[in-house]
Amino acid sequence: MVDNDRAKKLSIITPVYNEAANVSRCAQACAEVMGSELSSYEYEHIFADNASTDETLEILRDLASKDSRIKVIANSRNVGALRNIANAMRSATGDAVVPMLAADLQDPAEVIPKFVDEWEAGSLVVYGIRANRNERLFLRAGRGLYYRILAWSGGSTSAPPHAGEFQLLDRQVVDSVLSVDDQYPYIRGLVAQTGARNSSVKYDWVERKAGRSKANFPVLLDQAANGFVTTSRAPTRLALLIGLIASIFGMGIGVFSLIFFAITRDGTATGIPTLVVGVFVLGGLQLFFIGLIGEYVLSMHGQVRRTPPMFEIERINLESGGPAADLAGQ
């Protein structure tokens, strides 16, 4: 429960990797929003550096030396964006947490006051919904298809379409999510699975003004696969259904061929082209679903096989030796 005698506190997390061109602007945008529309709230802005190789960490050290509300966690290696965010969430002390304010501000800081309004109105989760994305048509169409499939396969336990980690979580939800000892957390999925009272705020996702996006195709593919295997059983059930239908169809074709041969005594191989096509189609489906099952196996392997915990080389304006040690990397 929040003590009514003190100001409420917001924790805003920004994961960074080689964002030297953006971190100062991000810190300034956050400070402006908190100093104007949200001046009655305390806040902390936690930058979680994922072993940047440029000047990002040096800039963050300078920013933190001038403002104690800016806090820094520096990882020894790149552990991926979602594990980096989850690790920072363990150090957040706010009554509400924004798990990801992107350093490039493609998710605008100006949306945060709208999150807070919904939170104060009673929502424990406020999703940020990207209504418009200024990106290439191919990426936009691919994301739209993915979100529709994920919503279908996850049902009521999936996050709303076009929602990311830019959202606001009440402390109760944060504690619930972090209580799950997930070695590879799909944060928006874990949030949705809490079933907490929620609302949403739509906004326009804009192009970055500086630097290059680190979310390349392999990274996006990895996050998409993680989203499927952690929120839904539907893909494996679909594989079972398609296999059953294909088997029944194959047996039917076999019975038909035997009857046809018995009646006509025609042994010519008129169906070979169809057979070849069928073999390739079924072979492709088998390989696809084997790979899909492999993703589930890899996910279980990552959860069961304990690896050395994340190692932080530096914490600034934060208590040393935070609880991050029990979130393992790969």
C-alpha cells in the first residue's frame, strides 16, 4: 500500500546499448515531463547499460553525478533487452514502474502522464498501444500478423496487440512478475498473465532521431519465438491437429488407390507428380513443427539449466549488490 503522507514515486527504466547519441536527450525529456505535468511525484530514472562499447556509460556517469535521480546499472556483458529490463525492475523502488522508456524516444516520454492518469483512476496495468508506426511497410505488416497470431494463440493471457514494454505497472504487479523465477522473461506476457485490472493509452510511435536501432531481424525473431513458447500451447496443439489430418488424408488416398487399382488394373504411375508435391509439403511441415518443438525444448532447457548470474560491474546512485544476482543470463 502507498503511504498517503508521502509523495508517490515513479520508477522509469531505460535499457541502453550503444546509445551515446540518445541518453542525454532521453534523460532531459524525462526530467521535463516529471518537472512539469508530474511535478507532484518523486521519480527515479534507471539506465541499464548492456555492456555498451561506445561512450554511453561515460555519459551516464556524468549525468548521474549531476542528478541523484538518475541511476545506472552497468552489466558486464550484453544479456538481451528483456533480461536487462527485468534486472533493472528488481532495483526499482517506485510505487509504479515504467519498464521501458526507449533511449531513442520512439516511445515518447510525453505519454507517461497519461499512464499516470489511468493508474490513479484505478488501473494496475496501463498498456501503451502503438497506434501508428512510422516504419517500413514490410515490418509493419509483419508485426501486425505476429500480434494477431499471438492474440489468437494466447487468448485472454496475452497482451493487447501492438503493446510493448512501454507501459506502467503498479507495484503489486511488479512484485508478482518478479516473483516468477524466469530465466528469459517475456515481460508483457508475464504482465498479461497476472490478470490485473488494466487499461490502455494509444500513441504514435515515431522514428528515432539519432543512432541506429539494435533490434535487428535475429533479435526480433528471438523475441517473437520467446513470446510464443512462453504464452501459448496452441502451436504444439496445431502441430498435433495438422499431423492427424494429414495422416487421415494419407490413409484415405491409400485406400482409394487400392480400390482404383483393383477395379481398373491400371498400374501406371499417373499420381507421381502429386505424390512428390505431397512429400515436399508434408516434409516442410514436419521440419517446421520439429523446429517449433525445439523452441519449447530450448526454453525449458534455459529455465532448468542454471547458469552464472548476471554480473554488474557498476551501480551508480543505487545500493550496491542489488537483488539482480538471481536473474541468469545465457
